[in-house]
Amino acid sequence: MTLRLADVLADPDLGLRLVDGEPAALNQPVRWCAVTELADPRPFLAGGELVLTTGLSQTTVSSQRQFVGRVAEGRAAGLGFGVGLSHPAIPDATLAAARSLRLPVIEIPYATPFIAVDRFVADRVLEEQYGRFADLLDEHDTLARALLSGRGLGALIESLHQILGAPAMVLDLYGRVLATAPVSAAWPVEQILSAARADALTAIPVSVENTVVAYLCCRRPRRSADVLPYAVSLVGLELARRQAELAGRRRLAGQVLEDLVRGTIGAPEAARRLAPFGIRPDDEHALIVATVDTPDRLISSPPLPFATTAVLDDCLLAVLEPGRPAREVARQLQAYLGRRGDAVRVGIGGWYTGMNGLRWSYYEAHEAMTRGPGINEREPMSLSGLLLASDDVPLRDLARDLLRPLFDFDAAHAGSLVATLRAYLDADGSVTTVADRLIVHRNTVRYRLEQIERLTGRSLSRTADRVQLWLALAAARFDT
């Protein structure tokens, strides 16, 4: 219980008397005592002190008024004036100044030493702090037992709600409420995620491995707000445990999907191994494939709604449940992965039934993802796209070997051989179209084409060589 002026006055052993002050002033909290005879005690006041003085240096009306003004400016809880030493009674100027500033004045009799008042206040303040510390330990124990009860985050937030006397909630970065108490509480989710917080709302970031993954939110606590830092640490531990479990599941699911995509296992075996993840062969599924500049973060990204997630190579895969909105999930995935400023590439595959359909959707989504940053919808899959999507075919290595002379030439001479080759093949071999597109003379295009043939050892007039060069360019674009 907070020590107040009324408590100090009520102690019969001190024999103090309120000389001047409004009744409401008796509710002023007293945080400590400050004994001073300085003319200006402000540098030594932090606010809430009961200032004790005998007025030794206050020999004039002006000095008495100035002293009271400085004590009030230091936000003191009250002024205790010891009589019978420097002054037989509290000076009228002191009382008048205190009255005008609404500063309570207490008379301390000659028989009561200042140390007695100081000790009384110190004992009560320390008793209060010890009591609060004991209560805080009990609250910590209550929260820890709630988390370990088997009911997890929900039990923890329910206990926190009871301790705070205010609604509490955990919100992840997708805007999903992971736990809330009471269940009827309404929360401004968009405001919390955009950091546009209301005055009555506290939202504390929860981090796992130095990355913010959620917010612990509460309405204005009516009591025990000191427990919040410990609650944040417990929420962080629970979310770290969930992340570790999710990462393990993602690795297992990713291994099965990799075996399916590579053709290492057949459809029946894939169906058996994917069943624990809720992926059934008779359902229609679509895949979303995403990657970022720092793919090591993909394994710890939060779970997606309506999807089973897995990590395959440097990509995060999301197998959507039947009928779920693919583009909405893709937007949520892009928003989360892009929070650190990374360029996010997302591809959406089509909806298909069965394990082979899952494989086909992966190829479509993976090919769409390679088209660049942002969300890319699938396009009709081609034979070349399947070749490029298969790691069993060393197409990228062959492409790098075939095109290396052109890339090296462009780098050394600030040339445009690769761009010219791509434009030539896209224009179906029309030199005029290439010249218009690149804004150069037709003879310049012909000269560059001769250099390309000389450096690659391929003839642009032969269909087989054209196909090889086109596939090489496609693989080079796929790899960047």
C-alpha cells in the first residue's frame, strides 16, 4: 500500500500536526524524506519527498517565500517545519506562500527529531517495496505455472488478464490473434501493426532471436504493470518453442515434397508421408513458392493461415488447403517476408488434385517466382519450363558455360551482346525489329550477331543452335 501524508500524520509517536493544507493533500504519496537547510533544495529533489527543515537560513520574509516556492517547484509531497529551534512557530510568510501554492505544511514539535520522521517514512517505503517484490514473485510464479499447465499461451494470457485487471492479447505479424482474454475483447489490429497506438493501449514487441515476431498488448492496466516485462519473456519462450516445432515440421514436409518433386518417391508413398501434415491426395491443392535475399530467415517465419508450409532449398513452400484464397495468402507472405526490406519473389501455382497435381503446381509456382520481385501468377507450363525446374538436368551449368564468352565480352567492353541475342531470339530472327528495339543501326545488329556466333561457336541460322541459345538465356534469367 502506498505511503501517504495522512499515514505520516496518523502515527501517534511522531506527534505531527497539519497546519495548512487542503483535505485532498493528505492523499499525496510520500516517496522519501529530504532534510535540508539550503536556500534552494531543488537540485536534490526528485519529486514526492516530504521536505523537513527548521528554517535556519530563512530569516527574512523574502527568503521564506522563496524557499516555499522552490520546494513546490521540486514537486515535493509536503513541507515539514520543525519548530522550537530556529523559529518558535512556523513563519506566517511560509504559511501564506504554501497556501497559495497548495503545498501542505506539517508542524514537527521540538520533541520529535527529524530522524524519527525519516525512519518512519523509510521503514514504510521499504515495507511497501518488499511487499510489492513479494507480490511480483507470486505473479511471476502464477504466469510460469499457467504457461506450463499444458494450455500454453491461452492460459498465460488469461492469468495476465487477471493480474493486470485489464484485457490482454498476443498478436502475430500476420495480424492473427494468438491468444486473448477475455475472448470478447476487441482489438485495433491494423493500428497495432502500423504502430499507430491508442493512448489506452500498450503494445510491447516480442522477439525471438533478435527478430520481432509478435506483440503483447493490453489495455491500460489497473494494477501490477510491473509484471509485463516478465510476461513478454514468457511469451517469447512459448513462441520460440512453437517456431522450433514449426521449423522441424517444415524440414520434414520439405523433405517429402523434395522427394516428390525430384521423382525419388511415387505418389502412394508421398501421400502416406504427407498425410500427417493434413495434405490428402483426394483434395485439390495449390502451391505458393517464395524466396528472399536472405533465405535463412524462411525456416523461422510464422505459420500461414490455411496452409501447410515447408522449406525446400532456398524457398518457402505453402500448400494451400482446398478453396483457400491463394492471392490473399501470397500477399500475407510477401508482407511478412518483406518487413526487413528484402526483395520478395512469390509465385502462385494452379489448383490440382493428387500428388502429381501437387508436383505440377510446384513447377508452375516455382517458374512464376523466377520472373522477378512481387507476386507472380502462373503461366501455362512449357517443356522448357519443366527442364528449367528440374535439378536433375544440369541446364544451368551448361547455360553458364555456353554464355560465359558473351558475358565476359560485355563486362570487358561494356558491350550488349547478351541483350542483342535475347532481342534477336524474341524477335524471331528479325534484324530490323532488333535494331528498332535497341535503337541501333541494322549493320550494328549484324556485326554483333557475327561476334556472338564467333564467341559461342554456334550458328544463328541453325534451328538446333538457336534452341540451345534460347534455353541458355532462359536458364540465365531463371538463375538471377
